[in-house]
Amino acid sequence: MPLLHVTDMSHNFGGLQAVSGYNLSLDPGQITGLIGPNGAGKTTIFNLITGIYRPTQGSVEFDGEELVGKKPNETASMGLARTFQEMKLWRHMTVLEHIKMARYSKLSYGLWGAFLDTPKRRLEERQTTDLAMEYLKMFAVDQFADQLVVNLPYGAQRRVEMARAMVIEPKVLLLDEPTVGMTPDEMMAMIEVVRKAHERFNLAIFLIEHRLRVVHELCQHVQALVFGQVLVEGTPTEVQNHPKVIEAYIGQQEVEF
Amino acid sequence: MDETLAPKQTGGIFYRVGLFFKPVPLLGYLIGFLVCVLWEQLAGEGLSSLLGLPKMPILFGLLTIFKVLAGIVNFLIKGDAFHWARLVEIPMALVYLTVIYLVPLALVARAAVKPANAMARYLQKFPLIITALVQLGLMYAVLHVWAEVSDYRLIFLKLTLIAVLFTLSLNIINGYMGEFSCSHPGFMAIGAYMSSLFTVGLFASDKVLGDAVFNFSAAYLTFPLALIFGGLMASLCALIIAIPSFKTRGDYLAIISLAFLFIVKSFFENMQALGGSRGISGQPDWATLPVIFITMAFGIWTINNFVTSTMGKALNAVRDDESAAEAMTVDTRKTKMAAFLFGAFWAGVSGGLLAHVLRYVNPAMFSVQKLAEVLAMVYFGGLNSVYGSIVGAVSISLLGEALRPLEIFKWIVIPLLLILVMIYRPTGLIAFKEFNARQVFGPKEVD
Amino acid sequence: MTVNFLMQNLINALQWGSFYALIALGYSMVYSILMLFNFAHGDIFMVGAYIGLGVSLGLLSLFGSGAAAVLPGWVVLVLTILISMFLTAFVGIIVERVGYRPLREAPRASAAITGLMIGIILETANILFLGGSRLKFPQLIESVTYNIGGVYVTNKKIMIVLVSIGLMLALHQLITRTKWGMAMRAMAYDYVVVPLVGVPMNTIAAMTFAIGSALAAAAGILFGLAYPVLDPYMGVSFGWKAFVAAILGGRGSIMGACIAGFMLGFIEIMTVPAIQIMNRLFSLNIGSNFRDLIAYSIVLLILIFRPHGLFGQAYSAKLRL
């Protein structure tokens, strides 16, 4: 029984078939990559799985439970964390607050605790802070804890985002182009971060990536998506050398300038 | 939003003054102010007659100064007679301000640095609540003595404290949550009417609401119930806006809440059972200064608790990026609803207080003008900040009173000031600053 | 309670709605381009009416009035409308320059606050200069009442409705046929990228304010003809309602603003006969002063079921804080 099981998922935006007949099965501890040209529908698949959009057809099962119809915050608290391509950090919040925020669903002091500063709330807030600091250390951003996140260097911002997703204690992590816009050095560091997180928590990771280098380093299994349909599936090398994939990326005709 | 790094100044009078007062804790200022107000009670009358002022300055001499200025303005525009000898009142009022307030405050606060810090450090050994209560008690004493001088001061102080609570309750929605709510005067109206219904209906005889149902001497003890009732009714009505508004994103709330404000006002205008456009009057005189002070302090405490908790920080996350908040397990709808109803609750409570300070309530009080006023307070002081709301409400109230002699010009000066603030600091004077009670009430350590 | 009675109210509603529609256009146009509400617009309407008053009095003293008139009344009226529209456009441009342009990068709510404050300043300035008393708008054309099958229609009502519809059509032409209109539509579509291809953002924004203000001035003069008493706070009560109409039409939708303006007028006017009919049918006793309450409850209901208004698209704009 796979951890995340997507069967025959389709979605259309008012006539535009964004995703059709998509299947995925992700086992615990497995890293699967999703590649494809821009506009192929990769991020849409993430949004469908996490509940931002509702698939017009098909089912998404996570740990034996149906996800279709659940809201993003519900799927996240079940253990399906994600990052965003454009990061989506909160510009007026400090790094520590970012990490603590992702523990929202684990807090049980409720609204009265929030209004009245009960002992329970103090205890939980303290525990959350300790845990958050632990995660910040793990991702080597603890020295920025009290800084506004917009003041951090780019690589550190990416790591904060990773830490924010990890503190949910997910079983499956969806990474949307984690190395976009990075220098080669930053990229290598990011690969290390992902690998470490994977080993430490035995995470299942589902990864969208453009850089084949990253895919080669991390993934055991890759899907190539073109126009909302999976064209080829297999090991990174198989997929990369598949003629159809090459055609989809580069095109058949020579480009004339 | 350049709250990151203010350029370090290495000179300048303000910097030096700031350095001079840096080690003074809140306790020190409170002691200083206490000395000032006691000193004013002792010497205020004498000094003002010595300085040739017509009567004792009520608002730190500001009112006196602006009265003279208003005289000049009237002379220039309408050609009213103006005694040029009155010009001397301006420096005299400043002298009064210096002698009664500035010098004693500076001296005492600075001189009391050591004992005040020692005291604050000693208090810090106890739970925070003890420190806070001691210092709030001292603050109340200052305000009480200050307000004892005249009824005018008392009512001004009461209205200002209510404005602080009201402003802060709107800041939850417009600042922390980043939506734009126009319905706050409506919530205030609901709170004012409902608490009046409670007190006047049950404990007072009135033309509109009939004879008193109960008649016992300790009836004022039920006042908190009346306020809570008013607040809860305001929250309940806020639900009408909250349910449709928070299904969708964007500035939908601004519009729904504006329509709601019109509806509430029109409703109270037309409810003959609630006095129609004349409203209800004859509220019992239960909103005394201590009651208002305690309510305000409690309100600020709960609001600050809320916005500093992770549950409340979720509001900021929703404001800065809603989809990221959702992906990080935040129940955005619940968060927004809770914050909105919470804000409405305190708006209702402040409405209840207002009705019992003025001892009348009518629909005309809660118009678009009231909305403009409270928005001015929120945005002048600063979004997303408890300090900001306190500063905004106090300074706009003070300014409004001080400029009262200028009559209609007041409504040119205040808007202009606010436009300037918006242009140079679009989020207000003290925005995005967290109110840390431990730091505020604690000692100031300076090495 | 006849058909005539309803027809009579319908005509009144058309007239009342044309004021709302003309003002709502200004709100909608500014929203479509800058994504913010010009809260000073109601007061620009007030200023427009007063400018109209000044211009018409000036024209009357120049060309004479009554029997000694050099020009017929309708010429004076047309001149008044055109000159006032022109002058009020400058008021709009100044408001944009002072209150909105410095805040282009600021949170949108801050710009809303400056708008509100400019509105207060305009009201205060009016009271300061004109003393706050209500002023009477001169009657530029003779009132003639026609009886069409028992329904009484004045020539003014017909003229008001026709002029406003004419102005709306002119605006439509401007927006669809000219280069500037195209730039406006492009800006409404994307105000970040369009300036990059050489469309001058500031000019377009100023032009939008100018056109909106000119329309508000026309509304002000027409209002003065129909209800010849002006007071400094007319912009507050009337402007905010027109704002609601703009929302009802869908933020940023020009056609929506027109239709919703007429619709709001219709709702407001027709509530009274509706209450009367209800009272008679069910022998209730609802006062006709419940008009606002009922009208805005209807608006609220419409907005609950159509959150983006009648013709609006689903924006997901957040306050840029």
C-alpha cells in the first residue's frame, strides 16, 4: 500500500485540460521527481493533491484516506507538507515566527488560551519555540531567528521555507522547484539539505525540478509531464534519454534565428 | 516599511535627550508624572495667576495657545477684535508647561532612575501580573489626580481611554489581519444600544424603555454584564458580515462592512422602540474612570495576548500570504472569523462605555464621520501595533481637543497632518512593533 | 395603486439612478486602473455641483436672465455643464496628484485614508469659503410638465436621464475608440507591466481621475437642477451610496457601474411603493422611513450571493501591506 496514491486524476480550468489521467504512487522513503516544460501542469498537480484545487475527476489517497474535498490546511495537518516555487514567505514575520506558525494545527490551547494567556498556552508556546529552534539549527538558520525573513539572503530564505515545511512533521514532502534561481553552490547545499531531511525522517519526497542535475542526484523515479499528461516514467537516465522527452523540451524543428 | 534599520545619529539634540532618558524605566516616568500632577494641584492655580493666564491651563497649555491663535485667525479672516496683549499668553502657557510638567518630570524621572530600576527589578521576581498591576495602579493614580482638577479633563480622559480601546479593536482587523473593515462604528453602536438596553431597561426609569424592572442599590455591579452583553451582541452581528466575507478573498469585506454600517444606522434610526433618531438617554452614571481604566487595561491585555500568540500571528500569516498560511496548516477562515468577532466584541464594549459616559446614545453618533475618525486614529498611530493604537488614539484625541478653538480649521489641520503621515510613513507612526509587557514594565538595563 | 403610480415611480427611479450611475462611474474607473477606491469622489461630486452653481451664476450675470436673457436657458445649461466638467476635472487631477500619486507604492488602505481626508478637507474648505449655509441652484430652464396617459413627466427629468445616458455613451466611445481609452483598458488589465511598454502611468491615472471627476460634476449640476438645494455634506451621503452602486456593479466594471447605479436608484425609489403595497396587502404598518434599511439589505443580499458584483471579475487582490 503506497503512502500517497493518486489515481486517474484530471482537472480542467473552464475547458482547458490542465491535467488528465494522472497517476502516482509514492512509497514511504521514496523520492520521485516530476519534470516537464513550463506550463505542463506540474504545479497544478501539487495544487490538486494538496487541495487548493479540487480535481474534476479521480481520487487522491493519502495513508488510506481520501484527500479530495479536503482543504489545504487539512491535508497539511495530515502530514502532506509543501514548499512553493516562489517561496511565499510572510514578509512581516521573523524566521522563528515562521517556524512556529507551521505548528498551528498542533496547538491545543484554543482561542481562550490565546486571549487569556493561560498556563497551558505558555507551556505550549515555550515547547513550540524550543522545537522551532531545533529545526532552525538543523537547517542552519538559527542565527537569523529574530530577523525578519525578507532581510535574509536567498539561500537562507529557501532553507527557512524548507524548515517551515519540515516542522509540520510531514510524511510526504512536496517540493516545488527548490533550487530555482540558485547558484551552483547554493544548489549543492540545497541538495544536501533535502537528502539529510530525507534520511533523517525517512520522508517520501515528491519533487518538481527543472535542473536535471538535481533530479539525478536525488530521485529514484521520475515522471515527465507534457501538456498535463505523463509521457514517460522511469529512472532519471531512462527518462532523460527518451526521444519523446527530448522532443517535448527541444522540439522537432530547428529553431531559426 | 523600513522598520529595519534607523540610521544611527551621532549628535543632535534629540539624540542626546534620548540618551539622557534611556535608562529611565516606565516606573520612573510614572513616579515623575505623579509628582507633576500633585505639583500642579498644589501650585497650578497660583502659577497660572502669577503668569497672568486667564485660568489654569487644562490640556498642558495647548488649549490656551490655540485659543490665542484662533483669536488671531478670526482677526485676520473676519476682522474680529483681538487684544494683542493676549499674545503674551503663548509664552506664558509654555512657561507653565515647562514649570509644571517638563522640568519636574525630567528631574524626577532622571533622579529616580536607580530606585525605580531597583524597584522594577525587585518586582520582576514576582509573576508578571504583579508588576503589571502595581504599575497600572500607579498609572491610574496619575490619571486620577490629573483628572481631579476639572470635569472637562475627566470627560476628555474617559473619552480618550475609550478611543484607545476602540482603535485597538479596529487595528486587529485593519492592521493585524490586513483587511479593511468599515463597520466598526456599527459595532460600537450595537454595543452602546444593547448595553443601554440592559442598564436603562432594567435599572432605570425612562420614557422610551419604561420603568425600572429591578431596583436595588448595588445595581452598578451588573455593569460588567451590560458591557459583555453589548460586546457579545456586537460579535453576533459581526457574524452576519463575517460569514459571507471570509469565503472570498480581496477587499470584499470593505464593501460588505460599509453596507452593514448603513444598515445598522438606519435600523436604529427607525426602531421607535429604541427611541428612533433621538435614541436612548438617562443611562446610569456607572462608567466611572476606574471602570473605564480597568476595562481598557483588560481589553489591551487580551488583545495583546491574542496578537502575540501563534494563533494570533496566524492573522499576519494570512495577511502576508494566505495560500502559504493554508499550506502551513493554518485554518485561515477560523482565524479570520475569530479575529473579526473579537474585534467587534471590544468595539461593542467600548460602545457600551461611551453610552454610559455621555449618558445618551443616538444613531447620529455612529456615522461615516465616526468611521473617518477611528480610521484616522488607526492609521496615524500605526498598523499592526498596540503602541500605535495607543499613540494614535491619544494624539488624535488630544489634537482634536487642542484645536477645538480653531473651530472649523481643525478639520483642515488634522486631515492634512494625516495625509502627510500617510505619504511619509504609509503604515503609520509606530507600525509593526510588538508590545512586550515584560519589557515595558521591566527595568531598563543600560551598560 | 395603479400602473400609473408605478410608472411615475419608475421615472423617478430613472432620474435618481442616473445620478448614482454617473458618480459610480468615477469610482469604478479609478478602481479599474489603480485597484483602489477614491474615497474623495463623493466630495468631488459636491465640489462639482458648487462649481456648477458658480459657473451658472456667472453665465447668468454675463448674459442676463429672465426676459433680458441674451442666450436661451438651455444654451446656458449646456455651457454650464461643459465648463464645470472642465474645471472639476482639474480638481480630480489635483486630488490624484496630492493624495494618490505619492502613495502609489504604499499599502492601498493608506491611499484610501488620504482619500477620506481629502474629502474632509474639501467639505471644510467649502464651509469655510461659503459659510456652510445651503445654497439655491438657479433654475436654468423652465419646468414644463407633460401628462402622458396620467403619468406626469417634467422636461427636466427627461433631460437628466438623456444627458446622463449621453455622457455614458460618450465615455464608452472614448474608452473603446481612442488610443487613451485603449491605454486605460490595458492599464486596468495589468498596471505593472503596461507602463513598461511605454504607456505613461501617471498621465493615464490623472486622466482617469479627470474623466471621473468631470462626470461627477455633470451629476452634480443635474442634481442641482432636480433638487435645487446644495449643502456641503451632499457628497458624503450621496457619494457613499454611489460607491455602493459601483461595488454592486462589480469593481472596475464600467458597464456594471452604470447599470448598478440605475438599479440602486430603482431599489431606493421603489422600496417606498413596495412598502405601501405590502402594508395594504397584509395590513402591516411599516414606515416609509425604512427605505434605506430595506434598500441596503437588498444590496447586502445581492453581494452575499454575487461577491464580485453584477459584472465584476473575481479579483483576488490583497492589500499590499
